[in-house]
Amino acid sequence: MNQSYFKQSFCILLLATLLFVGLKPYLPTRIFPEGKLSSPNIVVDSLMLEALAGKDIDEVLSKNVDTLSTKDIPKQSFTDTLKGNTLDNDNLQPFFRKLQQLESTGRGHIRIGYFGDSMTDGDYIVQDLRALFQETFGGSGVGFIPITSESAASRGSVRHTYSNNWKRESYVNVKRPTRPFGIAGQVFFVKSPTLTWVEYKASGQPHISQMYTPTLFYGSSGNTEGYIEIRYNGDTTRVIKPLIADKRLNTITLAQGNVKGLRINFFRADSIPIYGVNSTNAEGVHIDNFSSRGNSGLPLSLFNTKLMQDFDTALGNYDLIVLHFGANVLNYGTLDYSWYQRGMTKVINQLRTCFPEASFLIISTADKSSKYGMEMKTDTAVEPLSLAQQAYAKDTHSGFINLYKLMGGEGSMLKWVGANPPLAGKDYTHFNARGSKKVAQLLYKELIKEYLAFKNPKDTPEQIEQLMQASKDSLLHKGSITDFLKREEKE
């Protein structure tokens, strides 16, 4: 009987093997991308899912109307090649002009909003870019922090805890929020009668060792009974303040001057939309990290333009808006990204009405490896997506940095994962802390190179490179840019 069972099993196995060999030429070359994330916290935005399901991108984004006219974009040809790392960064001149003014006078402030997906989760990349800018041009503070965060526990730039009874609505998976989304793409509501609270403590990182004039941002409501209790200085100081919610955007200064940390308790605050807390000093460079897991960039079309203009004014007017997306757009087997190009063109045109004084910078997708047969290679969608991102940067007169090329181009993610120590995770998509720091250095160096070209328009690229090597003026307080970046990389 055992012998008969063995023969039967062997025949089934042999038949299955023959079937696989016979059908292999007809199977897709990419089977099960290696290291695909399975965390229940990973989400993909609803707008992109609608577009991928075949719905026209103009219909998907029809909830908000562009105030800028756009032309029909022809279908993208992917036989082109990517040309260098940057594209027409003359479009960043207004930002560079403000940077030069800050450098020469030591007075004034620059605000940067960095919108991204899980690549900047936990303040990765952004915290290092922030440190580089603040070391160079001055400035203190971590910027705008939402009420809750998917990555609060892993964020090193601020210690962030909160009660588990907040109601959160995100533009990633909610198209019609109860109240308009805040600048971080979220809106929060308390759940009384249970105590609802949030607490922030400054980290020990340079330039963000305090909560600098912390300010609460919240929206309008008919509720006239809400109030907050603010605790700081180790709970030795307690202050009660009413939540006067009579404007579209309202603010409360939580502490005069700087504090190491603070806790905010909310009472009778039902129906009042809460957005987050800002922590910055008066001068220098301030960079906000607005990361949302699963975001393709399309949800930014859901911003309420008038509310964003209020945020823009309250935060001192944004000088640069960075859009760093792509990781979530790569996973769906398509090589035609004309729909994404058209959609992001509409998004950026709308964002220009939200932040009218800002320059825009598009950062392309990074390299990503997928399994083809038995070999890990650069995903075939990486270059077509990079081309589409380069195209909508041009369509919207935005600056462009090709992160895929900066990393090393084709096959670079394999090298980053295999580095000793590694620079990226085994999902062959996301950078670890060390890799994120390197990415920040690459982006910073590219921006400074363009900035030097702006300051010295008659210089050749070779002369600009020499300036990068030899600069010992006020551009960096501690020697040349190259030496500074090498020091940072060793730490």
C-alpha cells in the first residue's frame, strides 16, 4: 500500500513539473516581487486605484477644478532616454533668490513643504535634508507635526505619543472628509467623554532640541465649549485655553518661547477639526515632512484651496514645495504612465493656487528591484515612470531631480541593498536610516550645485564643480560642501 501511494505521489509530482515546463514560456516573467510588504498599515490611495481600474484620470480628479488651464498631453513615448539628473532648474530661481537673500543677510526665513509617501515615513530623508539646510543657512525646529502619525514610534526627530481614541481622516483613503483636510493631508477629531490627548517632546538632534514657540492649528466649528489644557516643564506648568473656532483656520500659541516638550489635553472639543502643531523659530530654513503611506501624489488634488492659502499665510508662505512620489505607482504592471503624467500635472497646477509664492521641485522614483525568473533586476516600470515624472515637471514649469540616476541608475538598488553596511531593505524598495541619509546628501548636493549655478550664471559646469569642492565662504560654516558631506556620511 505504501509503495502504491509513493508511485501515485511521484506521478503527480512528475505531471506538475511537466506542466510547469510546458507552460513556462507563456507565464509572465515577473512572478511575486521579492520582499513585498505585507504590513496591515500599508495602504494605497483610492484615487490611484480608480485610475488603474480604467477610470479616466480627469474624471477621477473632477471633484476639484483647476484654476489654471492645461493642455491635452500626448501619449508618452518611452523610447526616450533620461537626460542627466536635473531638468530646467531655472524654474527654481525664485527659491534660490530667497536662499541667497538669507545667506547674504542672515535674516528672514524659508519654508519648504516636502510631500511624500512611505519613502519619507518616520521623517527619513527629510530629517537629514532639514539638518543639512539648517546647518548651512540657519534655522531651528522640526516644522509642522500632525496629531497622530503612522510612524510616530519610529520617528527620531521628535518624540510623539497620543491617546488611542483620535478619529483620523486621511486624503489617501477618504475623498469626502467630514471637514477639509489640513496641510498634512489629514483631519482629526476628539472622542469625548474619554480623555483625548497628544504629547510632543523634542529630540536631541541638532537644531531641533526644543519645541520652538509651539502653535496648535485647528479649523472652524459651531462648538463654543471646547478648551485645552497645556502641560509643560515636567507638568509643573498648566495652562487652560479656549478653542475659539470661528475662523476657517485658527491657531493657539501653546507656550511663549521654547519648551522641551508639552502635552495637550482636549475637553468638550467634539466636532472641532484639529490639524497639528508647528514648531519653528523665526529665522532660517524650516522643512515640514508631509508623508503618507500608500500615497501616489494624486490625493493632493483633494486639498481645499482656500484653507491651504490660510495655512500658507499662517506658516509664513512656502518658498518650495517638494513632491517625492513613485514607489506606490510602480507596483501594478503598467508601462504607460501618460494617465499619471496628466493627473499630476492637474495636481501641481492646483497646488500652485494653494501656495502661490512657492517654486516646485519634482523628485523622481528611486530605483526598485523585482524578480524576473530567478534574478533580481531593476523593475521595468522604473524608467517609464521617471520619464513621466520628468515630463510633468516640464509641463508644470517645476524643477526636477532624477533620484534614479543619482542612485546610480539601472541595478543601483541591488548595490544599495548589498552594500556593507546595507543602505536599503530586503524589499528592494525602501531605504534604511543610513541609505536615507545618503539620499538626503545626494539631493542636497544637487540643489546646492544648482544654487551655485544660479549665483554664478557665467560659470561652466566644471567651474561650478570646483566651487563645490573649494567653497569656504558663508555657504557652509565648516569648510567645503564636499568635505562637509563626507563628514556627514561617516557619522
